[in-house]
Amino acid sequence: MAEAAAPLTARALIDSAARRFRRARLYYGHGTDNAVDEAAFLVLHGLGLPPDAGDALLDQALTAEARAAAEHLVQARLTRRCPAAYLTHRMWFAGHEFYVDERVLVPRSPLAELIHQQFVPWLAPGAVKRVLDIGTGSGCIALACALAFPAAEVDATDLSADALAVATINRARHALESRVRLIEADLFPADGGRYDLIVSNPPYVPATRMTDLPEEYLQEPAMALVSGEEGFNCVDGILARAAEHLTDDGVLVVEVGEIAEAVDERYAHLPLTWLEFEHGGEGVFVISREDLLGATGK
Ligand SMILES: C[S@@+](CC[C@H](N)C(=O)[O-])C[C@H]1O[C@@H](n2cnc3c(N)ncnc32)[C@H](O)[C@@H]1O
């Protein structure tokens, strides 16, 4: 009698998917940075298993139905070359889960680490009453700030009504309607007043660089990435007006990623402090209102 085929397991599916991802030279950077982690993210989601599934779950035999669901995601990742999160509609940021789809950037900002640390030593957490997140996308930064500062009111702006629709889903999921305002606005809200913390991960990719980006990035909304020829449009607007929207002890924290050096040169007259991250990422500066005003002599 023929021997029964070995039962297919999550582990075997992950190995097989990772091999195919490597052969297809997929690009990572939306939550994972290698083929095995990317395969695990998709396969475990397809199987309905937790992302931290242990050996027992990884090695248990799968039903044909579960296998088909996982394989469907793996195939979609290979053929569509889109970020995995657009297939699973979930991403974690600062320890919280968010809904995502093609209307928003996939959350991945190193600002998560600062939120986790409540922006210490730049702010005294107890003193944070009002926060503004500029360019909120999925709402991940605004909502994670609201969770990190449970007594604070958070405003979040975006120019994209589509992005705000996604942020609205996430605000409801985290039951933060009473403390987080989502506002369609160009950088600053018209009626915002002053904030103890203004935080932003604005678009900063130079338009000229867009053609160099891997396919995965081109599937994110262009307005979440591009900000003028050299990438400066949003950061210029934020730096020009932040002081008038900050409280006396307030601070501005902005991610500008790969254009950090160019921003530092352009704003050589400002004492920008560039941060280092334990868990990776770069191109984030902090500046206080006092230093913003000191530099402009106001
Ligand atoms: C890089 S994405 C960041 C999204 C989210 N904060 C995150 O970190 O995942 C930038 C966001 O800024 C928004 N945006 C672009 N220009 C803007 C502007 N002038 N005012 C407000 N938001 C803008 C885009 O629609 C996009 O959602």
C-alpha cells in the first residue's frame, strides 16, 4: 500500500513561499525585510493563525481549505507585487493593529519607537494635553499617540479624503472617537489652536526619485510619498508654521527619511536634533518651539 503523503504544515508552506519570493526577487520594506518573515506574515494570516504561532501550531496538519487560503495570498503577493498588508488589510504599529488598504501608506515609521517612549526626554508625558499629527494616513501615529497619552486630545490632518476614511475605520476600532479629531486640511487645521506636540511623517520623496522606486512602493498613494521636485514641499510648510501652532514648551518631531541630509543643509540655521533609533530607521528630527523662534528671531 502506498505511504500517505506527509501532511502539509504552516512551516512547510512558509518555506515554500519564501523560496518563491526569493526567486521572484520581491521587494520588502513594508513591515518585514526578508522573504521568510514576509512569507510567515502572509501564510499565518491566510491560515488564521497568530503572527507569533509557536512550534505546535507551525507543525500541525492543515486542512485543504486552510492551505488554499494561504496559497491564494502567496500567489497574489507574487503576481500583484503589492505590499503584503494590502492583501491582509492589517499592520501593526507601536504595538497596535491597524486596518490598511491602498488608500494609505503602509505604517512603518520609526516614530513608533518615540511614541512607545512617550517622546521622553523631549517632552514631560504628564504635560502633553494636545497633539497634532500632520499627514495622518491610516491614523496610526495619531491613534498610537492617543493611546500613549490617555489624557490628551489629538488632532490629525490629511489632504486625502480617502486616507481619512481609513483613519476613521481605525479610530472606531480603537474606540477613540471622543479624543481624536480627523480633519481634512493642508498641513495645519484652521481651528487647531496650540499643541504640546506636533508630529509628522509627511511625504518627502523627491518627484525625480519616483521612477527608481520598487513596484511595491508605486502601489502606495503617490500623494503619501511625493512632495515636490526635491521632496521639501511639506517639510517647508511645516517648519514655516509650526511655531505659531506650538505651546511655549511644545516640540515638533518630523520624519524626513532619505532627504535628512538635504533638510539639514537647507535648514542649517535651525538647531535640528537628529534622532537615533534602537529598532532601525533614521531621518527624524526634533526641534522645540523656542529653538524655532530663536532661529527666526521672532
Ligand atoms: C508618508 S504618509 C504618512 C501616513 C501616516 N502618518 C504613516 O506614518 O503611516 C503622508 C500622508 O500625508 C498626506 N498628505 C500629503 N500632503 C499633505 C498636506 N499638504 N497636508 C496634509 N496631509 C498631506 C498624504 O495623503 C499621506 O496620507
